[in-house]
Amino acid sequence: MSASKRIVKELTEVTSNPPAGTKVQLVDESDVHVWEVLLDGPEQSVYAGGHFKLLLTLPKDYPFKPPVLNFQTKIYHPNVSNDDKGSMCLGMLRSDEWKPPNKLMAVINMARNLLIEPNPDDAVETAIADQYKSNRQEFEKTARDWTKKFAGRK
């Protein structure tokens, strides 16, 4: 099966039965390699009420190489870079951990679960991770403030 056939199949699965609080669509109908993922901040998280836009980019040799997931909405989170890239640090997305049978649905679910439970031991933003571990209250306040400021309804 060619990469784009598999991608179209996965896109169909994820659009017809999306993970809770998510919506997936192509950024450009003519390119199945770039997906826009709209993710609602999970109710049980400090990101509740937020609406986050992510970009899922699939390499030409997907599924043999992992997709890249970036937050386009700014988020205060130990596993998401604080720069304009919004790179997400996820174990399964590292090229040494990625396995071709992994599904994009699992990637989206993992991103959503990281909002509920950040992984400070695998952080891309160490200062935020340290705050998460040492001063949870302050972390939660800042995360809520950022969610209101950057991920609120426009």
C-alpha cells in the first residue's frame, strides 16, 4: 500500500470517528500530508475551555518515518516548545521509537492525554517542567492564563 493510500485510510478513520474533543481536516485538499488538528482542552485539565490548533505533518516516507506534531496555538506546557514552532515532545514520535504500525489516531490521542497529564521527565521546556514538579499551583495558574489568552474562543 502506498504512503498516500495509507494516509487517506487513516484520515478517513480519524475524521469519521475522531478522538473525543478533536476535529481533523486537511489544510489543503490537494495534500494529504498536512493535517490540521483542532483540539479542545480536556475538561479535567488546566487547559479546559481552550481550543488548540495543531499541525500534523507526515513525511513522504510515512509510515516508516514518524509524523511531526506542532502546536500552532501557544500553550504553557513542559512537553511543547515555547517558540514559534510549538514542537511537541512525544516518545512515540522520535525516529528511534516510531514503529510503522503506529496509527495517527494514537498520536492524536497521546497529544490529548499529555494535556491531561504532562510528562515533566521528558520535557522540551525544562523550566516549565521544574515548575510543574516544584510549584504545581503556579504552573496551573500560568497554564490557565495562557489558555485564556491564546486559546480562548475568538
